[in-house]
Amino acid sequence: MTSNRVRVMLIRSVIAGMAIAAFGCGKDEGEVVHKQGDAQVTVREGSDTVDITVKGEQGTATFSSGAGAELPADFPEDVPTYPDMKLEFSGTQGSMYTINGRTADALGKVTEALQAKAADAGWSEVMTMSHPGAQGKPGMMMSYTKADRVLNLMLAAEDDGTTISIMTGTQ
């Protein structure tokens, strides 16, 4: 992934976070639409999920955050996910996908399972490295390629399990 595409995805993730904060977690269900020039941001708040759609000249980006977040309908089948992962966030922009969640399982178990699933799905490992996570707890970063696509997995141990972040898209 080019650094510009990563930067755009990060900026849109920040926008999504600000929209969630601005339009309020804990408010009644509803929809808010904000238009400025050719850009439009739609925020739909359900009982346990906030869905955000950003439309502009660069395309459409969608974000879903909360206990009711789900995998995007067109999430690539060959991208490994963890079976006991409780999804907390999903985002798409074109061919790029990001999902975040957590599991009660230990970092080592999650790492081994995702490495095996990536290999079984034909992903080629580029890099695997451990790193210190939050509060000095261990973490793992793993990168893979497949044709013109990339897959990045970031895992972090927590007191009650492991957080999982999966990002994939075309290079």
C-alpha cells in the first residue's frame, strides 16, 4: 500500500471517530446528513452501532463501530479472521478493508491461528515481528502479500485477551 493511501485511510478513520463522538454515542437512534460542496457524511446511529458513510470526489468510505459491527458484505474470503473475534469496527474504502476486534484468547494462540490461516489461503509472509504493545504487554505485527494485494495483521495482548486489527487492500 502506498503511504498516501495509508494516510488517506488513517485520515478517514479519524474523521469517522470524530463523527462518532460529535453525533453522539448513547443518543437515540437516527440519521444525520452533513453536506459540504460535493462531499456528504451520513451518520446512522442504531441501538448498538454507529454507521458512517463518507462520499466525495475520491469515492465512498464506510465505517461501522460498536457492538453490532459486522464484516462488510464483500470482505475478501481469503483474508484470515479469527473465529472467536468480537468485531468492534469495520471500514472500507474501495478495495481497502480494516476490521478491529478482540478475543479472550491469548496472543500466542491468536498469532498461530492467523499465521496458519494466512498460509492456507495462499498469502506469502513478508514480515513477522514482535513489539511492545500498550503498557509494555507483547504485540505482534505480520505482513503478507498475494498477487497485487497486501495484508497487515496487528495483535496486542491485553489483561483480558487480545486485540486484533486486520487491514487489506491492493498495493
